[in-house]
Amino acid sequence: MTEAEYQSIKAAPLPEAKYADHQVGEVIRSHAGGNPEQIAAGEILFIQQTGQVGSVHTPLTYYVEVGGFPECVWPTDVIEAPE
């Protein structure tokens, strides 16, 4: 990801999250597109904090690079590895 691409994501309506279970640069596995049958892995590019834009509530959102494209992943779609 280039610096310009990172800055364009950072210009999102809500600011970067200060607290999250995962950090930028970490590779996570998640249900692709919310589909429980498809699993994708990718690097976290940006973490957007919870908030409200207009009348729409937005949850904490991980922007993850999957196959060269950013994808929005919610914490409920993250697959935790067994310890």
C-alpha cells in the first residue's frame, strides 16, 4: 500500500480507532464478505473506530488487504486461532 492510498483511507468519515483486539500490520483470518463458508486472510491496513455518520451507526471496522483489494471486516467476522 502506498502512502497516498493509506492517507485516502485515513480520510474516512470516522477517525482511526485507538483500541482494538488487533493492530495495523497484523494478518488476520475472517469470513470473506460475511460468508461463513468462505475464509480469507489478509493484513490489516487501517482500523476505523465506531461512530455514527448521519443516522447510520458504524461498528469498529478493520480494513484488510485481501487479494490486493481492501475489504471491510467487522470483529464478528474475525476468526481467532486456537491457542
